[in-house]
Amino acid sequence: MASSKKTKKRTSIRTVKYVISSFTVCITAVFLLFFSTYTIYLTKNITQKQCEQDCKTIAQAYSHVVNAFLEKIETSLYVFAFNDYVIEGSTSQIVKHIIAHNYMKPHYFSTLFFVDLNGKLTTSEGMVTDASDREYFKKLKDLKPYDFVVGDITSSKTKGIPSIQAIVPIYSSDMKLKGGIGASIDLIALQNSFDDSRINFQGRIFLLDKNGLFIAHPDKNFLMKKYTPSVEAYKEITSEVVSKQRQGTFDTISTTGEKVRIFFLPVDNTDWTVGVSVPYSYIFNLYNILRMLQIFSIVVIVVIIVIFVSIGYFSIFKINKSYDPITDLYTQEKFESKARKLLKKHKDSRFVLIDADLRGFKFINQNYGEVIANKILVKFGNILKEKTDSVKGICGKGYADHFYIFAKITSPGKTIEYFNNTIDNINNLLKQEDFPIHAKYGISFLYPEKVTLSSRKTIKNLIGEASFAKSLIKENLTKEFEIYSPKIEEKIRYEQKIEHNTEKAISNDEFFVMYQPKIDLETDKIVGAEALVRWKSSDKDLGLLNPGQFIPLFERNGFIEKLDFIVYEKVFKFLRNQIDIGNPVVPISVNMSRNHTKSDKINNFITNFISAVEKYKISPELIEVEILEQSVANDKILLQKIIEELHYKGFSIAMDDFGSGESSLNMLSSIPIDVVKYDQNFLRHNNLKDSYEFISSLVELGKKLNKKIVFEGVETKEQRDFLKSIKCDLAQGYFYSKPLIEEDFINFIKKYK
Ligand code: C2E
Ligand code: CA
Ligand code: CA
């Protein structure tokens, strides 16, 4: 199929394009991801190395600061030691000297003291204590001139604050050791000087002695103490371990509980270790930012890919949704949206919407197979498309065999004319080798000049109207299209209402019978009557209904078969009642619907009819059955059978509305009916005189065949007089009486029998 190939081609070009671009997007995404990961990896290394480098530099710088500080201490001590009083003098002179020069001691000396060889220590403030247990004292004996020694970290003997003691030896001019001059250095003061020299740096600096005690620490509470991290994983990394190892790097938990990386190295010329601790978050700050950026970009890439994939998917999907795969016409959805656009563009134009389908398409589909059925759809689609294109309209395909056309028109009249001229051409084109195919069309027009803005119809409204109009076309081929009008819709609504109220009508007993007298023209006396049904509906909108308003519908939906028997029962009951109370009665004619005159229904009808008559014990001579000429015209054998069976039971038969159908007058000779009721139309000619001759011959013929002749619809005296003059038997009509309710009918009989 050419058109489905077109759609496939369209779809596959899109698919290829889509796959290629998806592939490109994915490759780019993967590359970007790889690139960013590598960059981040590099950055991570660089930042780490950079940080390590910085920290080492800082640690070294601090090592120098410490050394410089120690040198300052040494220098200060020698300022006191290099003095003739000290070198030459006695112990008491030395003590006097330092006491006298106490004011000269630097601020970071908490005490200045002299210790003799027995360990007796005298401070520059004159306090005396025993220092023989101190480490620096033990080292004093081994010190050479100009040496300098720093002792362990301790609480100072005199003030009890965390301190370190430094000492220089004092030799006499004959090189005899006399003792040493030393100082206690307040660690807090030391720490303060560290704090003062702090450079702009995120890390913290600490100083450990050889036993792992803090000599300097930003938190002064830790001075002279050791530290063990409280977190299990880092328990091993104690200050002792660091001071033993002297140089290296550890990841641990700081005294503030933060995750940190520490870099540490020995302080030159001492057994101390200086360390720098830097928070992890700082080291990895850039790295973390980059990582976040990466995660963000991954999310963005994924979102882009998802959007891209779905756009691609939907665009392919949309193609499939826009074109019918069999006919390559627009799908209904697309058709509607295109039509809406066209309508919007030409707000003041007239339009036509056509809903078409193929008659018996289901039958074709089931009996000839899908392939042929599709072939026909394609053919029909192509024909419609070609016709539509020629008027710049839009053509679409709905469900199954439904097709839609929407086009701008100049006038509905011209459109119908064009349509009428084109239908045969379409049917010819549609014809398959061995069977004809016909379409039927529902048409709806849009006249912008006739609508107010608020009642403007939408495309959906127009489709609804067109398909409604189409639904009114019967399956026989007499009509090819129907045009929507609000009137037909009104009629349908009305019928729907009637249908809706039928059940209720039975249960409420809303049907009743009226009787129209039949008069003997010779005597002017009543000789019979016809039973005619009426419906007094409890629905206010319906009210009192004449048979013309509901019988055609009941014939279509079959309810007439039931209604006839409701009428029969009422008639028989009425007769029975009249007889029982001794009122005079006349034979009654009842109408038999064309629905009963079907070969599969007639037996049932006769049986039920007879049993209804028997139920009320009505004599058959009192009953006449009116059969419609049109209902039996085509089946003489069936008519024969009906008449025979009813005759057998003693009923008489009238042929109703004779002359309204196509039966020939000759037919009367071969059918044993008793009464001929000529159709009312014979009397409806404008000038009755023109048809006198014809009516005379009708009556004459009937009489010749020994039938009783009835004319109904006799309304005027002229009609009555004429019929009387030609010896017509009976008359029924408004001239004598309209159909009467039971009570009036009883009185009529009493008066005219
Ligand atoms: P129909 O059997 O031909 O009944 C005669 C119709 O002509 C009646 O209309 C009657 O009221 C009307 N008619 C009588 N005289 C005149 C007249 O002088 N002038 C005019 N213009 N009309 C006259 P109605 O009662 O409206 O019934 C219409 C049709 O409905 C009947 O035509 C009959 O075919 C059908 N019908 C009525 N009752 C029944 C029924 O119980 N069962 C069946 N199956 N059909 C019924
Ligand atoms: Ca009748
Ligand atoms: Ca009639």
C-alpha cells in the first residue's frame, strides 16, 4: 500500500535522525563526564599537594620562630651571665646581682634564677627552693661554657604555672663551674607570642615536647597535657606517637572534634615537634565544590538526555498519531486540530463538514478479508483527499471506515450541487471488480452569519451534527447523504422522548381507544365503527398524542405489536360490557399493523387474536380486521393465508388505504377480502369533479367484485352526496363524526342505529 509506505518512510527517516542525534548527545555526555571526573581527580591531587606544601612551609616557619625564641632566651640569659660580678663573684654576690637586675628580665621570663652546684635555687625575687631534682640541673654539670639547655616541661616551682626552664652555665675566669643562670618561661606567654605571629591561615599550630606534652596549643587548657583522639578509628594517633615519629602526616580528629590532617616535623636543635593541623573541609574545599559541580552537571546532562529522548520519542509518536497508517490521511485528532486552525483563520467564512462511511464495510471486512477492506479504505481515502485538495480542504480518517472532510465553501446550495454531481463519479471510482461499493455521507454546514458568538459551533459540534445526519440514512440505497438541520434533530429528540415514556404509558394505562362511526350512505345509519388508538401521556411535554406521532416509531421499534393487542383487548372489553348491559352495538374494525404481516409473525398474531376474542366471548361478526394495502402488496400468498384463516374463524377483512400503494385494481379479483377502504387521498383532489369519473369506476369495480366499498375522510356534504349518488356503500369521516370517546360513541349509536 503506497500510502502506508509513505508513513513508514516518514517515520523511519525521523527515527534514523533521532537515533544519530541521541547517539551524539550520549557520546558528548560521556566525554564531558569523563573529562570532568579527570579534572576533579587532578584538582584533588593538586589541592592536597598544595596544602601539604603550605603546611610544611608553615611548620618550618614555626620551627624557625621557636628557634629564634630559644635564641632570644639564650641571649637574654647570657646578658645576665656575662657580667664580671657573676663570673668573678661569690654565690651570694651572684644572687645579689640577679636580684638587683630583676627589672631587666624580659616579659616572657616568669622567673629569673641562679642555681648553685648543690641545687639551691634563688630567684631574682629572692625566693629560695631546691632544684636538684630538675632535669636542667642534672644537665648543668655537663654544660660547656656558652652552652644552653632547655629542660622538660613542668609547673614552675615558685608559681605553679606551665613552664619550661632554660639555663646557661657560669664558669669562673679559671674555668670552674659555679652554677647556672636560668629562667622559667611561661608557656602561656609563649603561646601568646605564637598567636601574635599567626599568619592568615586556616590551620592551627601546636608544639610538642619529646614526651608528647603540648608546649604550645591554641587551646591553653591543653598545655602540658597529652592528647588521645576520642574517636575509635583514630585512637592510635596520640600526641605521644606524633612526638616519637617527629615527622610525617596523619589524618585524625582534632581537639575540637573536627576531622583534620596534621603535618609535623622536628624543631631544629631540640627534641620538640611542631605540627600544623588543617581541617579536611578546607583541604577538600575546592574538591568538594568541583564534586558538587560534577554532580550538578551529571543531573543536568541526565535531564537533557531524558528531555531529548522523550522529545524524539514523542515526535515519532506524534507522526504516528498524526497520520492514519492505512490511508495516510490525518488521524481524527489531527484532522480536528487542523480544522480548528482553518476555522480560526477564516472566522467569517462558511464551511462544510462531511462525515462519510462505506456501506456494509463490516460485511466486506468479514467476508473478503482485511487486505481487500484496507485496499478499499485506501482507495476511498485517496478519492476523498483528491476532491478535498481541489477545494483546499482538510481530509481525515476516523475510526474504522469513517472519513471526515472540512472545507470552506461559498454557498451550501453550490456545495450540494457539486456533491450531487460528484457522488456517481466517486461510486464509479470505488467500484471493485465484482462488487459495487457505496458510501453514505452526513453533511453539516456552518453559517457564521447565522450564529451569535456564544453559540458558535466547534469542530466537534459539526462532526456530531454530520454523523447524526448520517445516522438517519437507512441502509437501503435510496439516499446517499443527509444534511443536518436542527429540525430533524428536534424530531429525533421528540421520538426519543416518546420511546422513553412508552413503558410508563403501559403501566399507567395511558392508551385509550376512540371510535369513528361508519355510516350506510343509503340509510344514513351507523353500521360500524373503526377503533383508533390515542395516548394521553402523563408527560407534560407530550400531552394527548395522535397515532401519527407515535405509530411510525413503534413500527420501527416493534412496540406496535404489543400496542395493537392493548387496543384489541380494550375494544373487546368495551363490546363485552355494552352487550352485557344491553346497549346496542355495531361491528368494530380494528387496525392490524404491518409488523404482524411477516411470515414469521403471522401465526402468532392469528392465535393471539383469536384467543383475545374468545376471552371476551365476542361474536366474530362484530369484528372486522383492517389490513394495510402496502403491508401485503408484495406477498399475495401470505395475504391469502391471513384472509383464509381469519375468514375461517368468521371475521371479516377490510383492505385499508387501498390505492395508496402499488397494488393493481386487478388484485381485488383474486383476493377474497370483504371490504375495500379507499384511500383518503382520492377525495383530496382540489376539484372533486375532476375525479368523479375515476372514483365512480373504482366503486363500480368494487361492487362488481362483490366487495363492500368504504370511503374514509368524507368531510363535506358534496363528497357525501356524490358518493351516495354513485352507490358507494359506506362513508367514514368528519362529515358524520370525528372519532369519539366511548361515552359519546354509545350515545351516537343510540341516536343513529
Ligand atoms: P387509518 O386506519 O387510515 O385511520 C383513519 C384515519 O383517518 C384516522 O386517523 C382518522 O381519525 C382519520 N380520519 C377519519 N375521518 C377523517 C376526515 O374526515 N378527515 C381527515 N383528515 N381524517 C379523518 P388517526 O386516528 O389519526 O389514525 C391514523 C392512522 O393510525 C390510522 O389510519 C391507522 O393506520 C393508524 N392507527 C390508528 N389506530 C391504530 C391501532 O390501534 N393500530 C394500528 N396498527 N394502527 C392504528
Ligand atoms: Ca384503518
Ligand atoms: Ca384508512
